[in-house]
Amino acid sequence: MNLYNMKARKIGKTIDEIEEGDSLSLTESIEDNQILLYLGLTNDANPLYIQHDYAKETEYEQPLVPSIMLMGIITSAISKHLPGPGSHVVNFSINFIDPVFHYETLTFEFEVIKVDKMKDVVTISVEAVEATDNEEKRILDAVVMVKPPQAHIGDEINE
């Protein structure tokens, strides 16, 4: 028997445990090591993401954080926290309002805005803001449809 299968597994919230209004706040700082890891994994060679001399010649004047990395922060939070382990993103709509630069700190606000038990999906609204000079600047808005995990016999459900 596989030892992995013998361990008690924790799953996230099931559709019956999620309510409209459930929320999560997450703050992330974007560091060079994360960007370099992303670029290495994806073989994305866009100089706008890492070359300071190149970026200075563009309208942005400094390197950008790849948009897909921001989407990854969102999907990671969904997988870890809301609904949590075992959940699966089935639809993702995002609006990038302003670019994100290296070393910025963003706060992501997640809120469950719809629970559809017939389709077994929850809809989560996401907004990310950057705090600058005692002011918050909205960076992105997203709507994510997620299929929460389903409990099976032997699974341990998080309380």
C-alpha cells in the first residue's frame, strides 16, 4: 500500500461549508527571486520583466512583474485557503488596471460572491491594491469560479 494514501489528507471547505461573504486578505511582496524562478520555469525571455536597461527605454521605465505571476498568487491562495486544498479553478476573468513593478507589496482581498450548489461552483471576487504614500492604488480586479473539494470517506475536513 502506498504510504501517501495512508496519511490523513486535509481538504478545503466543501460547497456546503462555504457562504456568500466568506473572505480572505493576503499580502504579498514581489521579489526578484520569485520573478527569476517564474522566468526559468516558463522560459519567458521578455526583457521587460528583468532587464532594467531595457525597461528604462519603455513607457514603464522599470521592469514589470509578469501578469501570469499575479494570477498565480490568486490561484495559490484559492488552493491553500479559500476554498482550500482540493479546489479547482474552472473559470478566471481578470482586469489588469495598472502594472506591477518589482519589490511592490500588494494586498489581495478575496470574497465569495456566489455559491451555486446546482453547478457545484463558487464565485470569488478578487481585488488587489498597492499601498503607496498612505494611499491605496487598485492594481487588478478578478472574478474566479472555483469547484470546491468534495469530501470522500476517509478524508479529514478542515474545521
